[in-house]
Amino acid sequence: MCNEIRTKNLLGLIVEPYEGRWVEPLSDASMTRIFFSSLGSFLVRKVTIEDRYHRGTEYVVDMMYLRDLEYRDGYENLGCKVFFDSNSEISMIEDHDGSLYHPRDNFWEWAKLKARSAVFVYASVEYLMWYHMIYANIPGMSLRMFLPPDHPVRLALTPHFFRTHSTCNQAEHLLVVEKGIIHRALPFQYKGGLEKFYTDMMTSFQFSTYPVELEQRGMMDNEHHIGTDGVFLHGILSRYVSNLVDEIYPDKMSFMADPRLKEHYEFMSKKIRGVTSEFNMSNFKMVWGEILFRVTGAHTSVGNVAIYALEPFSVNFRMKEQDKGKVVGSREAIAVMSLISGISCLQNTRISHKTGRMLFMTAKAEHMLD
């Protein structure tokens, strides 16, 4: 009934929102939003000669990595490739065994369910390993380790890492471990499956700026959020960091003369693969501009799992082999998404809350925590 209302736009009495939020969530059109403006936007790329199966195929999301993980008995292998045409409309799905599915095929809705489930699983592990454990955890840790509580750079950047270390600590005990929430929810064995997934994701990480990443994937000129809002936000945050540094350090000499800032940067360059080791003002601005982009807008785009928990048949990462061809939901999938969303969401700020202390703790209080 909900989907029918969305599709008919409440009998035409209400104008359709600009971004088309009321499209049917299981439709072909919704796949464009998922893969170009949400979870899949950090995986989609232009096709290569090896990818091109038929005329008109323009973009692909390759999740065949999932094919080679070890699965528990009875669960469907989630490995697949999802293809889109030049209008970013879904045109074909290649299954892990090489089978091809096209719109209006008998198994098309089932294949789309697999594609949505696969990108959810793939993006969620990338989100945890890259965005939480690397982009957020290491810079936030470095600020506290090397800069004193009253250092202007630490005071300015610390609010962007509110609850970061608490979240990573929770993830270590709830999400990463064997028989944790994620292991129980996903179809993989732990050894050779989920543990390998985590390890491969961490070892494959390579620091890159968002514009360079888009150029490498051939997505810089894409008209969806991946190539518009994403690029604009990256520019805004890069300029914010640049102006902030210029406000604190009147010239390059004063910047280079800060030994603690140099120690802070050197730590990040050692811990984040791909960050240049050369300490100068230009590199500092570039690296921190990228970090803030990743932990704000990019983080939200990849990690907003709550929107998928609203539709029972949107994803099912516990698909069963016996259900091939059927669009079947999963109570466990919905419960896990809702649980993780509830744990990770911030409390609504009230007037009674000491918000100033929450974000800008005094130097004395910070020193006590150190």
C-alpha cells in the first residue's frame, strides 16, 4: 500500500519532491539513486573493455570480490556486477556464476534484491574499515596524542570527531569479532569470510582525494550527487581547512615552526597509507580537507543504513539458495540495521544539555582526560 501511494503521488494532490523520494523503493529507478547518490556511489565507475557486454553499457559496480569469500551452508553467494547505461539507468546484472539478468526477465526482481544486498554489505564493511577505523580514528587519535588541549588546531578540529573513539571501541567488540552482530547477520563464515573481508579492506586502503578518485573511476562529469554535490562539498571543506590554517598561522614560517603540529602530521602519514610524508602547509591543508570531507558528507552518504531499514524487501543479506527467484525479506536484516542505527545515532540536543562542554571541552577537562 505504501509503495502504491508513493507511486501515485497521493493521487496527484501533492507535488513530487525534486529528488523523487516517493518513487517505488524496489523499482529500477530506485537503483540509480542507490548506486549514484548513496551507498554505491563510492563503487560505481565507467566500464572498461573487459566489462562491456552489450552496446549502451556505460557504468558498472563490480562486487565479484564477494564471490570468493567462504559462505555458510545454504546461503546465496552475493557476488555480482551491476551495469548501467549512459543515462545511469540499470540495464543488466551479472551473477557470480556468470548468469546475466535483464529488465523484464523472470528473475529480474530477485537479481536486483541481490544487487542491493551486495552493495549494502560491501559498502558497510568499507564504511567501517575506511571511514571509522582510518579516516576518523587515526586523525582524531593524532590530535589528542600530539597537540595540547589548548592548541588552536586541536580546538578547531576536535568537534568533527565527537564520539569517534567510543564508536570504534564499540565496533571492535560488537561488529568485528567472531559471532558478533555483523558475523551473525551476514552469510559468511568468519575465517576465510568476514575476517578476510575486514583484513583485505584494511590492507587495500590507499589515501586519495575525492576529485582524483572520481577521475580514476571516470565519474567526474556525472550529473548525479556523486559528481555534483560531492565535488561541491569537497571544495567547501577544503577551503574551510585552508582558511582555518591561514587564520592560525599568518605565514609558512610560523606553520613550519610548530614542532607538535609536525609530530601530529608525521604520525598520520605513517598510519594512513598514501599520505605524503612531506610536512608543509599545502600538504597539511590537502590531507585535512580530505579527512573532513570523508568524516562528514561522504560518511553520511555511505553510512546512512536507516533509510534501508524502512523498506522490508529492499535488502536481504541473508538470502537463501532455496529462495532463488523470490523476493524475500529478512527479519534479521531489518533488526540488525535498526540496532546499529540506534546505537550510532546521536541523542537529540536539548536546552538542558551542556552542548558547549560536549563539543568544546575546556582545556582543564581535556587535560584530565589525557
